[in-house]
Amino acid sequence: MLSNFIQIVHYCLTFFNETLKDIQEGVKAGGEQISAISFADDQAMVSHTLRGLQVIMDALQNTSEKYNMRITTKKTKVLSLWWKEEL
């Protein structure tokens, strides 16, 4: 049972690493560029701009099609946060 879980986690990490390997979009945190945040089977794609987010989502769609997967739009949400000053 644990080995199945580990295989699934490995597959997911491989999938998202392939998706994001050439992506320059995202946000800077601690000097690192972050394009996605993962927790269990949830993913959060992050960017400072709508265009950047679209680039990330297009890459995710292309990789999904390559592996015969699909993004469930019923579960997909967009959250927009704006700050007046840079953190």
C-alpha cells in the first residue's frame, strides 16, 4: 500500500517537474523562482501576472495531453491577490 503511494507521488513529481522545467514564470520567494506549490493531490500554480499564469497553465495542459490526462475544470479555481506594496 505504501509503495503504491510512493509510486503515485513519484509520478506526480515527475509530471510537474517536466511541466515546469523550462517555465520562467512564477513568483520569487527566498531568492527562488516558484511556479507551483504542491500539497497531497492539489496543485497551486502561481505567477505575478495573468500572462505568466496562462503560460504555466498552457504548459500543464500540454504535458497533461502527452500523458493522456486532463485537467478537471470543475475543480479548478482562480484566486487573485493584490498588494499595494511589494512584500
